[in-house]
Amino acid sequence: MKSTIVGLASDGAHRFSKVPRSAITLIAGTGIEGDAHAGRLVQHLSRQAKEPQAINLRQVHLIHAELFDELAEQGFAVGVGQLGENVTTRGIDLLGLSGGTRLRLGGDALIEITGLRNPCRQIDGLAKGLMAATLAVGDDGELIRKAGVMAVVITGGTVRVGDAITLESVPLIHEPLQPV
């Protein structure tokens, strides 16, 4: 199956959900043009309060549309941007990627995966129980976070709904994703 972008979203204000868009522009080292979370230093308000000079490892939030399918089976209707993501994908196992994996979005933009998105209680603002539905426990007892991955922008460019996602490079040693 070909990996594609099925949704895009951004928002200039610090709100939980983002506004669906047909295209977004990624800026190297910064994030998404006009998005409240764009910046070289951390922009998420809760993280900014703790460590304002931290490098922003959460410039782009990607989530897999397959999660939306899974949530729909549990009775939750979730659309593009509602979980705060910027890029909704289909056909790529985001959660199985290694830290440091680079993905080409469309023809120009290149991002590097930095870690997992740690779901927060704001998700329950959309629907009671939704946050719990984005979590699972593995056979080994470890918590599985399913709310997508975070990335930084290596090379900028405009990305459109329908663009391909290409695996550009993978680290030689697989680095399991951790929350960032």
C-alpha cells in the first residue's frame, strides 16, 4: 500500500484541535508556517512553563488515519486536526518507526521523527473516554501510546493532501520511540 497524506491541519492559536487545510508549508528548523507550535524552542505551553529554552522536538505532529478507523469501531468519531495533529497519514506504521527516521512529505519537505506524542487529558474534551482509547497495554505490560508521533523539519516545502510519504532514511540501529 502506498503511504499518503490524507489530511493536514494547523492553527495560529494555542487550541487543542487544529483547522483542516488543503496544504501547509513546512519551514526547516521551525515547523509549520503560521502554526502556534512552530519555533526552534519549545512552543507547547505546558512544556514552555517547565523548560522555556528546550529545543522544540514537537514541530510537526503526525497521526495515522488507521487510528481514526480503530476509534470509530469503538464509537468515537474523530476527524482531521481534532487530536491536534498537523499531518494525517495512511499506509505507514508511524508507531513502529525508529527515532531518527526521515520521511519525505510530498516532493520537497523532509522531516525527522523525534518520538511519540504523549496523549493528554484534553483529548477527553472531545469525548469522554477518548484518551483511554488512544492508549493500550502491551503483552509485556508496557503502555502503548497510539496518538501519533512528533517530528522536526529538516527541509522545508509545501505539502498537500494526497501527497506521497516516502521513507528517506532509517538509522542503522532501531531506536524505539519514547514520548517527547
